[in-house]
Amino acid sequence: MPRIDVDALQTILREAAIAEILPRFRRLDDSMVKQKTEAIDLVTEADTNAERVIKARVAELMPEALFVGEESVAADPSLLDRLDEADLAVVVDPVDGTANFAAGLPLFAVMAAVVSQGETVAGIIYDPMGDDWFVAEKGGGAFMKRPDGGAERLQVAAPMPLAQMVGTCSIAYLPAESKPQVLANLAKVRVAANYRVAGHDYRLFASGHTHFIMFNKLMPWDHLAGTLIVQEAGGYVARFDGSAYRPEHRTGGLIAAANRESWELLRREVFAV
């Protein structure tokens, strides 16, 4: 595994947020927000400017790495194919939860993952509003870190019966024919929420505040960092068919749970799509 300066990478995310994201929060006008594929898929000046800054800084820190940012892929989709073949890559979501950010909701994140030969080896989720990071390196555990040097190890919640589970799930990209059944099945759990920001779904789960996560759309910038953090915090992650989630996967759904038994219960009783 290549030597990765995770501290430097997490600092890059924080400094980009301070310079390009936070000054624009609740200060966007219509000219600063654009629709991409549909009304719920937005990009703002904060996204593009933050990614530009992060890309330049990553090029200095890791010049040998392929940079794959959400907005860069929007301009050049072939980057995703190059990610699948890269010896080393940094995958970035400059503003995860753009719709929240554009609406003035203080629930968004900046995320980065390092991929080495098809395997995620480091993940970072920075919360600009709370000014802290969730960080994991493969095999090294997962931690919440603060700028003052404080750190706490992360641990997922203990398994719970289905009727007592609290979790988050994104149904927006489920097949239309599956949505009614999944929505009905969610009555079997205690709480099912959707905060429209994958980074905070993963943070909640990795810190033991929820019991499951479900996604159907699997773009790498949304999930590589979070799934590694969840696994290093003791959680179980797999696609709907039970296979391991990897950087090359774009489809197949994803469920995270406290352990394999909880995962199988959720897959069978709730997310049997």
C-alpha cells in the first residue's frame, strides 16, 4: 500500500471549505446555482471552486495520483474508466449534499478517498459546519478528528431487532416499480430518514447513532470514503447481491449494517428489490 499523508489531505479539504464553500453558504444567488441532470441534481460555485482548489493541492501532494472529482467527471466522463485502471487515485466530492447547501441547510460535507490498485485505502469526510473529520485508513480503524489534535475512535452501534432499528435510506434512485414495496417495508423499522447527504449518513452510522444505511446509486465520490470508515468502525457493507463494494461499482445497491446478520435481515425484510 502506498504511503499516504492523510493529515495533509484532510487539511486540504478543510482549507478548501474555508476558502470556497463557507463564504458562499446562504449567500448564493441564482447565477451561482445550476441544474445538472434534474432538479434535485445541482452544482454551485462552491462545488466547482472548491474542487479546483482541492485538485491543485492534491497535484502538489500526490503528483502521481489520478484526480477524480465529481465536477471533473461531469466535464470528462472518461475519468471513471481511468479510475478503474489507475494504480493510485484520489476521488473527491467537493460539496456532498449540494441541494442542502443551496437551500441554506447546514448539512453538507467534503469527502475524499484514496484508491490504490482498485482498493479504497483511505477515506475522509469533513464537516465544515462542525469543523471535524471522520477518517479511516485500511486496517487502522476509524476516528473522529478535530483541528486541535483531539481524536476519538469510532464504533458502530450494537445490533438491534428490526423493529428498533433507526437508519437512513435514499429511495430517489430505486426503480419505480420497487419504491412502493420498499416504502411499505420501511414500516418494519423504528425510524427511516433521508438527509440527502451521503457523508452525514455515513458519519451517523459510523459513530453509532443509526443502525443501517441504504443507497442504490453508487457513484464513487459518494461512497468510497464512507464505506471504508464504516468498515473500519466495525460495520458490515455489501451490495444487494451480497458482493463486496468496490471502486468500479456504479450499480447494484448498497446496504450497511451492524453485522452480517443484520445486513441479511434488512435485505430480506426491507430492501428485497
